[in-house]
Amino acid sequence: MLVAGSSFALAQYLSSNFLGPELPDIISSLVSLVCLTLFLRVWHPVRIFRFSDDVNQAVRASTPANTYTAGQIIRPGCRLFS
């Protein structure tokens, strides 16, 4: 929040004082997005917060989703038009 807030405030201050009142919000939001993107590419948290009931998240993420046949997908749609 510090990176996004400070970059937004600085860009808004500079653009409103030196460019005029037309674009401060647009310029500051774009500068804030770029600064936050660059910051998150470099910084990685030391400890990732997880809820206590979410222990098997890695197992669920690696489990493949259900696969459906073409008939299973098309059949409910055909019932709508009959």
C-alpha cells in the first residue's frame, strides 16, 4: 500500500501542478499501476499467510478438474430448445 499510495500521490501532485487539471487522476493511476507492478516483480514475502483450514491447497491445485464429454456439454443446451 505504501508503494501504490505514495506513487499515486506524487504523480497526482506533479501532474496537477505542472500539467493542469485535466489528467491528474488518469496519470497518477497509471503511474501507480506501473510502480506496483515493478515492485511486485522484485519483492517476495518472507512468510505467506494461509488460513488454518486451508492446509491442502497445494494438493487441490495439482488435482486435475473434471473432464466432460461433448455429449455432456451439448445435451443440457438441447433441452432448452426442445
